Amino acid sequence: MSKSLQAIRGMNDILPDQTPVWRYVEGKVSRLLDNYGYKQIRMPIVEFTELFKRSIGEVTDIVEKEMYTFEDRNGDSLTLRPEGTAACVRAVLEHGITGGGQVQKLWYIGPMFRHERPQKGRYRQFHQIGVEVFNLDGPDIDAELIVLTWRLWGELGIRDAVKLELNSLGTSEARARYRAALVQYLSSRLSELDEDSQRRLKSNPLRVLDTKNADTQAVLVDAPKLVDYLDEESRVHFEGLKARLDAAGIPYVINPKLVRGLDYYSKTVFEWVTDKLGAQGTVCAGGRYDGLVEQMGGKPTTGVGFAMGIERLILLVETLEQIPQELARQVDVYLCAFGEAAELAALALSERVRDQLPNLRLQINAGAGSFKSQFKKADKSGALYALILGDDELAQQVVGVKPLRGQGEQQTIAWDALAEHLATCVVQG
Ligand code: HAM
């Protein structure tokens, strides 16, 4: 195929054999968020570039080198969203729905775009489910966000494979004091730092803590610790969060080097990580961003949230073999009809059955065909039963109900009794 007719590298089709697991995971998450009282919001995929620069931060990997930015026909600089928080903050501000201290507990789902080097678990178009809460400033809501993800991991069967890492970045004043101390220390050992860290030291020194370079990591062992610079308010908040997680029985580790790659965080930050997916082990990440709304022109409004990568979640569910068996079967009943008159009756009958059993997954044969070919299609569909409607059945107003997965003998059922019969023998997915 010519190159122009292929999908863009790092942007994947999700083919029909994969969509059941996507819908399963998305269904679990959306039901859970409904149950905790979160409401869905849908933002556009494209925003003004300025939005991301101002919120995520000019000197971050995302803004410096990963955004899909282009000029539209008006000459405006637009960007495919690399994440959801910025757009969500823009939306609540624009519509005034957090004004006057109104609490908003929101969630969103959709594609995000980052020009990263594609590999397993890392794509250029990927999908997030994100949650953002506005105007609740206590550790109770931070804890709720973590508790609900913990419940989700339980429901998806991946709890044993994920670990919660926690840190507090403090208020922006505390972080400024810490930044100064860190810069002073790292500057005194500048020649021992890798090139990237030397550059970050000038532009975004906290990100040096994130380095993968072993020599720089060795230098960091004696570096000042953020926790020693925490202000009282952030310390009390962090203690409050830890107490709630302890009370809820959720295990965590404090990772003093967890700083996150986006600039808007303050106080709590957290990541759920796994060692089952190789290098791309963070399945869900987030934190508090109490200064962001104000920074973007709104009244002081606290915020906290997280986002999970759906591809990574699915990879983990698959790796741990936690996909429910029922997902493999998409059809309950396959209706075969032989001859024009039977086809007409089959269509009417199938609609009657659908009226009575709205959840039944009934596939009606299309394209006619011999007995043999229709049975082959019925079997391939994965259905539990084939319904058979030929001239004889038509004359007697019955159908043959033939088990396809070894559950007993074929039966003959009157049209009027068909829905009731299927209700008893098909466990509806
Ligand atoms: P993030 O850490 O940049 O945070 O992304 C959140 C999650 O999205 C990651 O933990 C990962 O699971 C997934 N993810 C990120 N990049 C990729 C990629 N290239 N391919 C596949 N999955 C990826 C945020 O986006 C923040 N907006 C989260 C947040 C919400 N903080 C507060 N509220």
C-alpha cells in the first residue's frame, strides 16, 4: 500500500476483534464514575496552542517537543490536545460553572496526541479517561480519587499488579524555596550531570529529579529533599491524605522524586505504576493543581484530578489474562432462513423477538445461502443457538432451535413461544 494510504505512525486502528475489550474497560470506568457522582464533560480535540503553553508549561517535554501544532486557515495556531486538564479548566472557566465556589466533579474520555517515540504502551494518538474536581481543597477528595481507582483495579482484576506512588510538591512558595536549594546544590556538581539535566537545571530544575541517567541519579542521592521544604499547610494536607489511605487499607509508597512532567501541580501528586508492561509502566497519574485556574485567568479555584491511559490499562488486563470469557461471544442466536417466503417471515419474527427481548443479541442471516453455508456462518458467529426457518417450519409457524455448542438436542418451538424459550436458555451478555 502506498505510504500516504497508511495510518500515521503511532496512531492505531482499533479493529473489531479489539473493540469488545475497549468497550468493556470503558464501560467499567464510566459506570464506576457515575456511581461516585462524577459527571461527564466533552471538550473539543483542538484548542488554541496558547492554552497548553500556559497550563502545561513552556519548558516541558510536551510543549517543547511533543505537540501537534498547526496553523488553521485563519492563521491561528491550534494544537491537537496532548492531555485533558487544560481544556477542562478552559471549559469550566468559559462557562462559569466553577464560579462562586461551585463544586464540579467531572470526567472525560477521548483521544490525546503527543509526538513521542512510539513503542509498546506509548503512542502518538492514545486515549485517556480523566477526572477533574474543582473547589474541593481537602485531602478527603484526593483520597476519594485514589480509592475509586483502587476499586477499578479490583474490578478489572489488576490490583495485585499496580503500585501507588505518592508525593507532595507543596505550595508554589515552598517549591520555589526548594528549587533554589536544589539549583544551588546541583550547580555545585554541574560537571557530574548529564547534558539533558544540565539543560533542565536552567529551565526546569525539578525535572532533574526525574532523570534516568545513572551518574546524575548518584549525584541526586545527597540532594536536598522536597519533603524538608514542605510548608505546614501542604504537610498537614499530605498527612491527611496518608491517614485516609491507611484507613481505607490502600498500600502506597512515598516517592520523593515523583515530580510529574506537567508544570501545573502543587501539593499531592501520584502515579499508579506496574512492572508488567516494560518501560511504559504508568497506567494512571495525577495530582492537585490549586493554582492553575487562577493562572489561566479565573478566580482562585482549587483543582485535583488524574488521567489513565486506556491502551496501557488494556495491555495490563490482557497481560494478566483478566479478560472475561463472555467477551469472546458477540452473538447469542443466529437466525437462518431458507427461501424467499421464509426470509420474509424470519424478518418479521426476529423483530417480534427483539421487541420482547431487547438485550438479546440476535443476528439474522443476510445473503441467503444453502443449509451448509448458513450453518457454517451461524457456527462462526459464535452463537449459542441457530434458529432454523424453512418451508416446513413456515407452514407450521414454528422454528427449529439447534444448539451449536453441545447443549442438548434440537427443539421445535412455536413462533409465539420463541421469545420465552430463548429467555430461559440464553444467558444474555
Ligand atoms: P500524564 O501523566 O501526562 O498526565 O498522562 C496520564 C496517563 O496517560 C499516563 O499515566 C499514561 O497512562 C497515559 N499516557 C500518557 N502519554 C501516553 C502515550 N504517549 N501513550 C499511551 N498512553 C499515554 C496527564 O495527562 C494529566 N492531564 C493528568 C491529570 C489530570 N492531572 C490532573 N488531572
